[in-house]
Amino acid sequence: MEQVKKLVETITKGIQEKKGSNIIIADLSDIEGSVCRYFVICQGNSPSQVEAITDSVEETARVEAGEKPVHVVGLTNAYWVAMDYTDVMVHIFLPEARTYYNLENLWEDAKLTHVPDID
């Protein structure tokens, strides 16, 4: 479990390095039938920023936590990128996609942690 928390912290750092904003960590570990233990949700303001955040998360997680995503989807149009780290799913949205899919409220029993934006 400690390794998973370190991965979440590392992913968050990767997001912040590219000025990803509105970061929310959803703890799904107590929810029966959830697909993973954590969702890390954030947004970028343009497709190129979404791509940069994705690259930064991948690099930071590899270097600092020794983890690689099992699967990355959505880079073609960078509207919504999902990165699967088995126990942690990372969702990087453009603002309108994030509002539309509203993942934070999909798992209403999840404990949500809001990470302050870094200016």
C-alpha cells in the first residue's frame, strides 16, 4: 500500500511540473468493485499541455517510482488521456471534457483530496 501512495505522490509531482491544474485524488480503496485503488484527475488548458503532462507523469513515475503505465489511451487528440498504472488510474482532461465526464462525482463514496495548484 505504501508503494501505491508513493506512486500517487510521484504522479502528482509529474502533473505539477507541467502546471496541470485542479488536481483531485480519489481514494477508491474502500469501494467494492472499483477498477483500481486511486484515480488522479487533473486538467491542462490545451491538447499540447495535456500531452506534456502525460509525458511528465510517465517520466517522473519511471524515474522516481520505477513504474511504467500498463496502458495509455487518448493521446491521438489529447482531449482526455487515461494512464493505467494498475492500482492508480491517471486522467488528464481538457476543461470541457472534464466537466462533461465529471469523474470526481462518478464514485460518490470515494474520499476526495484536492491538491492546491502551483502558480
